[in-house]
Amino acid sequence: MAFLITPGQWGDSPQLVPVLEWIRIKRPGGGHPRTRPDHVGGDKAYSSRRNRCYLRRRQIKHTIPEPKDQRANRRRRGSRGGRPAGFDKEMYKRRNEVERTINRLKHSRAVATRYDKRAYVFHGTVTIASIRLWLRP
């Protein structure tokens, strides 16, 4: 799991690329860790051209719905508009698991109130809270 602490006024969508670059998944037999997830899911906010190009370049499958305005622009361009983005309905139904997990993280008072002044201290607080959540039966 990767966390990226940002100021409150920053958007989530531009942070997709830095978060994906932080991911390191250890392999069971050793060796270099995996740096590419099998699949990425998100809502319409993550549907920017930059995010889609990055995911396509790294060959990461994704389930991100296409907003109506982007769909209309693609259709208006005809054959030059490209193919519609792939979309897996079953995977999209699971997108709220991340939201529910973040809400469970916020049950920890230190995470919810964010009294820590330094970002690295808050990052440690979030990491410890997520480990506790992961180990909880």
C-alpha cells in the first residue's frame, strides 16, 4: 500500500501517477519487487488524458468510467476519436472498497484530526493506523 500526503486543496487525480510510482510489491521467492499493479480502479475524476496515457504506457489495466463530455468529444471526432475506454462493470462495483477503508482509517482519532504539524509524522501515523487495520481480525 502506498500513501502520499498532500495539502487539502490539492486534487486527487494529479496524484495518481506519484502514488502508482511508490508501489512496491515484494515477490514471494525474492528478487526485484513488482512496481506495476494488475488493475487500477477509479471514479470519473481520474479519467484525465494524462492518467489514461500513463496507464496505457505502463500496460496497467484500469476501470475508470468515461465522463459524458469526454465521451461526446470522442464520438464527435469520429474515427479519429479512438476506441472507447475498456470498462469492467464488476470491477467498478468494487471501487467503494477503497472509500470504506479510508473511512475505517479515520476511526483512528490521530488520523481523523491530523494534529501532527509535520507531514512525515502524519505519514507515520497513517501507516501505523493502516497496519493496525490490516492486522485486525
